[in-house]
Amino acid sequence: DGALIGNRSFSFGGQTMTKRLSHELSTSFEEAESIKNQYSAGSLEKHSQRVVEESLKLDIELWVESIQFCLREMPLKSLPEKFLLCGNASLLPDVTEALKAYDWGDHFPLHQPVQVRNLEYQDLFSSDFEGRELDRSLLPLVALASTAFDLLYQHQDLEEILQSIIADKGLS
């Protein structure tokens, strides 16, 4: 219904994938980061593109399985219709495609196909932020702060906040 229902962060993302590339390609972390960024931008030649894709394939599959695990822990009646991603790993085309291709219907009631895109500041704030160039690396922290703000100020008192947390954790 247009609201963030949860926020999960993984230590398994862009840096982990850069380390994987560094290992698989026997190159420095810095060079692997450059290769990953070129891959994300689609500017590698075809053979290199395939090598990077294959190198990251298992990590991306594990990442999608981790998301599925986290979603199972949330009190969901059905799968959310949108996945809003942020962080450097979200710029990898394979990440978006893996989320779209995953068979979510095997694990959750699914009312429509999953939409996947990168989170933008406009998703969190009013149109006052349109056109502003803000540091994308801060989006995960801003999303977390926005979710906390919504939790604290959409409820009238502390008891309602605590009841919401208890219900969310399935402790009631």
C-alpha cells in the first residue's frame, strides 16, 4: 500500500561480490571493483561479460535465497509487489533479473508478478527531493531512518508502538 513494510540489510552484497571477482580473476580488490562497475554499466566486451556473470552467479543465487529467508520471517499475507533495492550490488543487472526470475510462488501467495527496481530518494520523501543529486551510498541508512520514523510517528503512544513490534515478531 505504498509503505515500506520492512528493511533488511545484508553484509553479503557489493563488497562480497568484488572479493569473489578478485579471487576468481586473480586480481586486486581495486581492479575487481573496476571490473564489477564496468560490468554493471554493460561496458565490458562480450567474453569478459560472460566470465564476470559466471563468477557472480552462485553468490547472487545465495543472495536471493537469503532474501527469501528474511521474507519468510516477516508477517506477510502475500509477497510484496515491489522490491526496492539499494547499495552497490543492486546495480548489477543479474541481481534484478535473479529476483524477477525466482519462483516466489513456491514460497508465498503471489497476486501479481514481482517488480524490482532501485530505491530512489523520491520513494522515501516528497517531491522536494526531485532533481537533487544526493549521495546514493546513504540510501540504506536513510531508508532505515525513514522506516523508524514511520514506526514512531504513525502511532499515538508507546503502547501502540510496542504492540506493533510484538505483533511483527509474532510474540502476541
